[in-house]
Amino acid sequence: MGDEFVILSLAPLLIGICAAVACALPGNFLLLRRQALIGDAISHVVLPGIVVAFLVTGRIAAWPMMLGAACAALVAVLLIETIRRLGRVDAGTAMGVIFTSMFAAGVLLLEQSDTSSVHLDVEHALYGNLESLIWLDATGWSSLLDPRALAGLPPELPRMALTLLAVSVAIRIFWRPLKLATFDEGFARTLGIPVQVLSLGLVVTAAIAAVAAFDAVGSIIVIAMFICPPAAARMMTNRLSAQICWSVAFATLSAILGYVLAGYGPLWLGGTDAVSAAGMIATVSGLILAGVAVIGPHRTA
């Protein structure tokens, strides 16, 4: 049973945890800045970039698609800022216009392009392919110490681990100015902190997390993790450092419980088929948020 877990479940479970935490970390600051929809927008706008990258290269390759997704995210950020300034509308309205338009364009590109021979479709964009990211070269727990077996890990795992590390390091380095700009932008300006640059850097960090997670876990988990763990954490404490810790715990719990319940929940209830891991992870994160909304000590803050 243990060897089977290592082969079939260890890699996708770790990928899910890394993706959830990488999105939840910048999500805390976006939530406090009342910009939580930026995570939603980014997870939608990367789709046309991924499709264009496939159409240009003619094959599914991680780095070209990540580059295409990153370019799409950058274009979306620029368009949102342009619409907000020229149209003199609030950021939420600008985001709504851009992410729905770009996501619709991505769906149309998918439907009209020849993707029949590859695993690239609307369902893949929404749910990802977490369940298929198994570790075929593993033979058991001993494979964790085997360089040859480790070389056969799904590439999504080291990519998400590096993304999580990069996001964590960036937040740690800019912790003080980011904290000041989040809670008191005017005071941060008087201290000479480049607030606009810092805000753009936060969006770019969120975009990196979303783009890296998109292929493996799809847009549903990305959207849920940007919002649900930080929102639940906010109702547990009034201290930012504690909120970060709570959000990491909630994101990790959502990934673990969601993955387990997706695979075994239907069997425990008498069913015969597993359900989408991405959908279940997002559902669990929503249930955690609902539970904290009832019992959280700072839910009325």
C-alpha cells in the first residue's frame, strides 16, 4: 500500500500542496488590498497565451506555454491599468472586462484550433491534469533516495517547488515595505517606498504563481487558492504574520483533504468512480472558509 501511494499519489499530492501555498501567499496581500479578483483575472487570462504558444510551436512544452501565459498575464495587467485610467472606472470593473474577454478568446481559440491529437482542451484548462502526474519511475519510499528515480519525477513538481520557493523568498525580502504599503499606502509614500512599483511586483508575483500552477492544477484551484485560504485566515487573526501562517495551513489542508476525498470519497459512499481532484480541492477550501466564517474569532472584524 505504501509503495502504491508513492507511485500514484505522492507526486500529485505534493504538486497540489505547492500550487495551493504558492497562490495563497500573495493572495493574502491581494485580499487585504481589496484586489482579490486579480488572482481570478490572471488565472483566466493565461489561457489565450497558452493556446497561442501551442499554435506557434505545434506541441505541448512547458516553457513555451509558460512564456505565452506570462506574456498574456502582462498584457492583461497593462490593459486593466489602461482601461482604469482612460475610462476612469474602478479596478474591479476593468478586471472584469479584461479577464472575461481574454478567457472567452482563449476558449474560442481552443475550440477552433486543431487540438484533437493532444491533451489541450477547455476541460484541461479548468481542471488541470493533477491525477495523471504519477511517478512512474518510483518503486517505493526508497526511490526518494535514488537519483535515477528522482530524475523521473513529473516536471511539474520541481517547477512548482521552485515557484513556491521564489514566491516565498520575494515576500520575505519585501516583507516590511509590502506590509506598510498594504495597510497605509500614504505613510509608505512618505517613507520613500515606491508604492506603484511594489504593487506591480505583487501582481507579477501572483502571475508567476498562477502561470506555474495553471498547467498542472487548472484555473479552478488557482482561483480558489488565491481567495479562500487568505480569506479564512483573515477571520482567524488580526496579525499579518499569523494570517500568513493560517493561510498556508488552510491551503495545505485543502490540498491534502481534497485529493484524498476526490479519490476515495466516492468509494466510501458506495460509488465506483473518483471525481476531479482540482474540483474537490477547491470545494474543500470553500468548506473551510464557510466553517471559519461561523467559528472564526475575528469573523466580524
